[in-house]
Amino acid sequence: MPATLAALRSAFPAEGLFAEKDFLLSPEPLRLDAKTVNELEKLGHRLQLFQRGCNELYHRSINGKAPAWVADYCDRGKPAELLEFARQKQFRADLPQVIRPDLLLTPDGFSITELDSVPGGIGLTGWLSRTYAALGHDVLGGGEGMLAGFRSILGEQVDILVSDESATYRPEMNWLARMANETGATWRVERAEDFNPKSEIRNPKSTYRFFELFDLANIPSAPALMEQILAGSVRLTPPMKPWLEEKLWLALFWSRPLREFWRRELSERHFLELQKHIPMSWVLDPAPLPHHAVLPGLEINDWHELSAFSQKQRDLVLKISGFSPQAWGSRGVVVGSDVPQNEWATAVEHALTDFTEHPHVLMRFAHTRIVEHPYFDPESGEVRTMRGRVRLCPYYFVNDGNAKLGGALATIVPADKKIVHGMKDAILTAVAAC
């Protein structure tokens, strides 16, 4: 067995990292050129401004100071009591303190395909970073960057609430808690469904929410937790703001009526830089257009025309925006050029019909560059080379107004896969500079 493989296996946590999921190990991190690394370093601040802008635009919308359709899009399908809670004045400025975009590595840089407010992979990336650093690699964020970043936003006494819906990620959170506790912290990973914030006297502390808000109805403790948050005895992050868990913000970034808002909120420079990285996107709103109008970039007057697009025209990705079990883990994603025309038409018609409860987003397909990266064959232990596509997930931790890069996860899948996500034949590794 190669020495590096033996070292990786011996360092692998006893509790595992992903429940019932396997992945391929690599003898080395993915290496990125200096220009890409520099862009990643700057991206955290830009996305922090963007996320703040999303929150500001939503509040302006509900207060009549921005188009009403912004909040209308974001509120569809949401329970009234959750919206009432989330709109409390005392929470107005609250934002997620972990920012993780999904980036696809392209021939000229990267494309931002999603922005996740409740991201998995924090513990996994922490373990990969620490392990590869111990093997002598200069990984982004350093060997302790992920744990230090997470600790900087949560403090020393923490409850991490993981729902059954998100149970795949419970092992990595157990590892994170164990690492923090070995250095004096008191972190606990608890089943969200069992958590009772009134069960004991607690000092003011942090509670980390590792469940999507669509899952709130399945968590019996939610009303008591919300009561404690309102009273100020529990500080929850990420905040319970369902509008910030919608994918449609990347489409609203491209909305012509909102262009001046984004320019002011982001600054001209950051606005133009994000334009380079966010693919053209649209919200599938079935409202009819005037006869003389077309959807920009698609040149159609009616969304139903999209159903008849040829395979060449279907260089597009269709996905549900949020507040649904289908909105995470690459579920509910349809790559237009990768499915038959009738299947594409069905997906489009479903998206239009579902608009009342679940808006969908259409995005230009980001063409990824092919890389070659080594991995260990899980059966023989021999080193082989994969030609694959890469998704980068950098993790930024927001503390005292600064978004700091704690580390980055690279997911490399075989080149014939159009959707890049974790699977048993994917390589998961840390990221380092060349």
C-alpha cells in the first residue's frame, strides 16, 4: 500500500465523515494557478456584499421601497408564521456567517452556480485540510483554517443541530465537535428533532442550524427554539431567513430593473467582477409578456417556447429555487442538453405549473474544463488518473465584518458526468496553490 494512502486511511475519523457515502481519496490536493487563487481570496468579500444586498433588497421590497415582485418570488410556498418571525426588526441585519458558493472550474476561471447558506462539507474539508497539511501540502486556509474559522463565528459553547433530513452530514459535525472539544471548547452535536432549548439553564451561547427551513415543520422543538431566539437567550446562525435560502438570487442579479440597485450595493467594480462569474439566469415566471417583448438572452416571448428548444439551444440548467427537499444535493436539477426533448419539455411545463409554490431558475450551462488528477483505486490501492470536471467549494467565515477563506473542497467527477457532485466515483480533496 502506498505510504500516502496508508496515512490517509489511518487519519480517517472513526465516526466517518459522510453517513453511508463513499468517495475516492487522492494522493494530493487539487492545485490551482495563482490567478484563480487570488480570485478566490477576493470572492468572499464580494459574496458577502451580494448576500447583504439580497437581504436589503428583500426588506426594501416588503416595505414598498423596491419592486414588490422581489419579495413575492421569495415568499412563495413559505408558511406565514415563519415569514412573520423572520421579518422581526431585531433580525433585520442578520446574515449567514458561513458563505459557500458552488463554483465550476471553467477554461477561463470559474462560474458561480449556487450560493449555499447551510452548507455541508465543513467537517470534511476541515479533515482534508488538516490531513494534507500534515503530509506537507500548503493547502488554502492552512491545516487548521476550517476549524478556526468555524470556531471564530460560534465561540466555545455551541449546540450544533442536525436534522434527520441532513443526517448524511452528522458524522462530519461529530468530528468537528470532537476536534474543538480537545482544545477546551464545549461543542455538542444534537438531533434537531430532540433538541429542547428549555431543558436546562444555559449561558448565552451559539446554536448552529444544520437544517434547511423547509424541514422546520418536522422539528418539534422549532417553536420553543424560536421563542428563545426572540427572547435573546439563544443566538442562532444561520438566521431563519427563508428568502436567503433561495437560488433565484443569482437570476435577480441579472434582472434589468434591479441593475442600478446592484451597482450601488456592490460598487461598480464588484458588480462587474461578479458579472464575469455568474452565468446568465432567469426566474421562470409564467406571467405573459407584451406582444412586442422578449426574454433577454433567450429571445422568446413565452416560456412555453422554451419547451421546443433543440438540443443545441438547450445549453441550459433548470432547477428548483428553494424551500423543498428537491432543492439540495443536486436533486431536481435538469441539464437541458443531457435529456431527451420530451423530458425537457415536461420539466419546463412542471416548473411553470409549480411557480405558485416553488419558483424555478433557468441558468446558462457552465462549460467546465477537463483536468487530470490522481486517485487511489479503492480495490487495489494503485494510483490511477481521472480525467474529470471540477466543482470548487470555498468556505468563507464572516467575523467582525470580514469574510475569511478557511479552506476549499474540490469535487472531481469523471468527464462524462454533466452534474458535478459527490458520488462514490468522485474524488474529494483539498485545494492548494501551484
